[in-house]
Amino acid sequence: MPQSRSAPRALRLGVNIDHVATLRNARGGIHPDPLRAAHLAIEGGADGITAHLREDRRHISDTDITRLKTELTRPLNLEMAATEEMLGIALRHVPNACCLVPERREERTTEGGLDVIGGLKLLKPFVGKLRDAGIRVSLFVEPDLKTIEASAKAGANIVELHTGKYCHLALDNDAAGVAREFERHRKAAVAAHALGLEVHAGHGLTYNTVAPIARLPEVVELNIGHFLIGEAIFGGLSSAVRRMRTLMDDARSEMSTAPAKARA
Ligand code: PXP
């Protein structure tokens, strides 16, 4: 059932703690602990925790997922590829949400969104199995209207818009590119909301790029990881999350239709 056009105002922050596990795994021990990081992120204002269990287990491990699911007081958003192995893990743990992402072993991070149009036949029953278990399902997609439509056909609850390109263009100080990419996000968010999909966004967001995306009224959740974990080295994780939270809240409170101005 499509949602009303009066868009929701609250904006949640999901903190992705994958790279705490990256650092831990560099030495093969138990420090730093992603669960401790999750608690600190919540202390700083995170509404939920996101973790990506990759096929190659390069950062988050199966044990991390078990601990996060059993010990966290906030919702867990499990990012994963749409494979049978991951389906089994998700159905065993029943996280609050699963975000389906494309995954290639050779990539450094999730490069590009899911091919929902090409994969619709496979995705639809996959999404159905997760939803039947009471898990909210999100598809990580490029801000492309046809892909958004296919996401609704796949039965997803949510689309998470991939902000990677927008952030890269901001880092390159490409103002025209940022404006163009931001407009794609704006249109995608409006279209997704009109189709009854909840709208999230994330990837590559920083203190300097978060505000325009936070101002999109249809967007109700941002998932942010790498930048916050990097900032935590200099000032602590809670304080990095708190600052991001403040920037998001400030942007939200001054919500306007003014064009985006993202700095690198
Ligand atoms: N959303 C999704 C679906 C992702 O795969 C990632 C990266 O793991 C993020 C958000 C967060 O991106 P970043 O770590 O660049 O903030």
C-alpha cells in the first residue's frame, strides 16, 4: 500500500562497524572488538548497527553476527549477498533488517548497486523468504528509477540509495557532478516513497557530504561506516557518531528544497 505523500521527518543513523573488524583481523586477535564499538556508537546516538557478513569473511565474522544479535539493544541491519548460505544465516539469526548487496571478491567495498532488473526472478522469492521470517528487506540500489520500480516488484520493504558516486564527485570538487548526482537521488527518493518503499541511503558519506542527503524528506535512515571508524581514531567513536548525528539533525531541522551544496 503506497505511503502518504507527506514524508516522515525522523532520520535514523545506522553505524556500520565492519572496519573495526578489519582492524582486528589485521592481527588475527580479538582487539578491537566490533561489539564494544557498537555499544559506543549507540552511546553516541546511533539508532541501529549495520554489519556486512561477506562471503570471504574479510571483516565481520559469523561469531560477530551472533554476538551483535544477542547482545545489542538496538536493531541489527545485516548486509549480505543474496546467496543460499547467507539466507540460512539470516533465517537463523532473524536480524531486524537484511540489506541485500552485490558482492564480488575482488572489490574493495560494495561497488555499485544491485542489478534488481536483471535479477528480479531470483530476488523475488529470496526477498519473500526473508519477509516471511519477519525480517525487513532492503535492496542496495543505484538511484535509478527503473531499478526502484523493480525493487517494488521484488517485494522489498526498503531501498537503500547508493551514495558512493555522489560522495566521490564531492571529493573531486566536481560541483556540477555533485548537483547532477544529487538530483538523481532526489528523484529516486521521491519515486521510491511514492511506491510505498521506505528510503535509506548510504556509502561514502562524511561530515561534509551528509547534509544534502539528510535533507531529502523521504530518506528516513542513513548507514555510515568507514568515515566514522576513521574519525574514531582521532577523537573516539562516540564523539564521531555524535557529531554526525548533530549534522544530520541540523540538516533535517532546516529541511528545505534548496539545491545541494556538498563540499569535499
Ligand atoms: N550501505 C551499504 C549497503 C554498504 O554496503 C556500506 C558499506 O559497507 C555502507 C552503507 C556504508 O558505507 P561507508 O562504510 O562508506 O560509510
